[in-house]
Amino acid sequence: MTTAVVVIVAYLVGSLSFAVIVSRLYGLPDPHTYGSGNPGATNVLRTGRKSAAVFTLLGDALKGFVVVWIARFFAADWGLDATDIALAALAVFAGHLFPVYFGFKGGKGVATAAGILLALSLWLGLAVAAVWLIVLVATRYSSGSSLAAAAAAPVLSGLILGWNAIAVAVLAMTALIFYRHRANIRRLLAGTESKVGSRG
């Protein structure tokens, strides 16, 4: 029963789309209606409101962090094991991608995944962030750096936390991030993806 409650609550928290919530608070258009149509910080930034994009990024990361941190902190009290924590991580991530409150039209999951990884392990989160930063500096492709970090995440998870249910959950998140970035992947392969700082 406890596992089911944790998973359901995690999904409902994950379904809080901060791109939509912050946009409404700022009086901005629904992020589904302009730019890429993706409810995420990058698209919110297209409105020119940098603070709105920052709050979107922080909110999406924080919900992933809080859910997994709470599940880990109370694991002994609630009788949760590594598999239950992995399920909670997947549930909050799935909520972000397929939010019940917003017609199941969610974001790409990078910020929420970052929060989840940091809650699972500070070293894991920092290691994946380092991959993201290195690739971003080298290529200036935001999507490319996110995909590289996502690809590295399950390997780093296995090395740091062991090859267990959590590593499987991280691998599943990686697969979903790649799926949500399929248009970006096509543009990267075609050489038409925009670089950070470019006007095109």
C-alpha cells in the first residue's frame, strides 16, 4: 500500500508543470501555444522574461528532487527499498512528461531528471552535470549536451550507486528523454539545430 501511495503522490507532484504555472502567474501565454510548444524553461525564455524561465527551471528540478529526497529520507520508516525509490523517481518523471492536470502534454524532462539525480546522489548529479557542461561548452548545442548527459546518466548511476533498480530507472528516464528529443536529434543529424547564442 505504501509503495502505491508514494508512486501516486510522486506522479501527481510531477504533473505540476511549472512552465504553465509560472506563465500564468506572470500573465504570459501558455507555453504550448508558441515557439517549440514545449512547456519548459527554454521555451518560456522565448517570451523574454528571464526570471520566468529561471523559476520554471527551478520548479521543475525541485519537484523531482523533493519527491525522491523524501522517499529516500523516510525509506526506513515507510518500509521502502531501492526498487520503491526507483519507482518514485520514475513516477515523478512520468508526471512531468505526461501531466494529468494539463492534458498529458508535458516537457522533455531534463530539469526534472537533474533534480532526481541530485536527490539520488549528490555525486551522481554533479557528474552528470559535468558531462552536460563539457559538451555544451564544446559544441554549444543545448539539446546535444542534454542528450549526452542523459546517455551518461545510467552508466554513472551504475558506477556510483550500483547496478540495481535505480540504474534501471535512470536508464528508462534516458530512453524517455531521447524519445522527447527526437525532433532535436533529427535536426542535430541534419546540421540544422540552433546553437546557444545563435540568432538563427
